Amino acid sequence: MTTSVPLLTSVSLYPGNGSFIVKYELSGPVPQLDTFLIGIHGVSQDGQTIRQLGTKFLDGDCIANFVFDHNAARQENVDYVPVGHDPRVIHTSFPSAPLEALGTSQKLRGYLNYTGEDRQADIEVHIIS
């Protein structure tokens, strides 16, 4: 059986008060087999501070929603609360601190990984204010 692997069509970030929401839009639903990971990779303007935000699924179920601090080699897990009914749209919230640590001119890129293989790594992240 072949699993159809969707692609990221859009990644949007909605800043809030102490937190933010990421909206991932996919070309199809999350695969129901194996591991599927979507997220944002962020780097400060000087390249010295690096954060990875991600939501990981296993067999269609969310198993991790996390912030990884590459500088400290430390992961913080955050709650994942599904929102909406469209299987091609995933919303997740994160605390603001990981992005604030990147400063004002950070580079943010969306990524998608399926079964441990990077499928997309350079999707533009739109910041919606």
C-alpha cells in the first residue's frame, strides 16, 4: 500500500500576547502510517541562536509538539490541542520566548519530514500581525 504524502502549501505565524499560533496548510491530510513531522526552523540574524518548532505525528496521531533549543540541546514539549475540522490545516500554539530569543531580523523557514526523510525545508513563513 502506498501512502500519499502531502506537501506544505503555506505556513503562517500569528503572534499573540505571550504565545503565538502556527497555521500549517497541507496539500492533503496527515498520513495515517509512519512518522510525519512539520514545523518551523528559526535562526537569529547573526546565526548564533537556533530554534526548531515542530509537531510530530505517528500513524496519524500527534505524539509531540515541541520547541528544540539547538544552543542548549534541550527540548521543551508543549500541549497540542487540535483545532478545526479540515484535515489539511493544522493549528498549534507555542510560547513566544523561543522566537523572541531569535531577535528582530530572524530567518524562519517551514519544513516537512516523512519517515525520517526531509521532504521540504525552505517554505516561507508568513507573519500575520
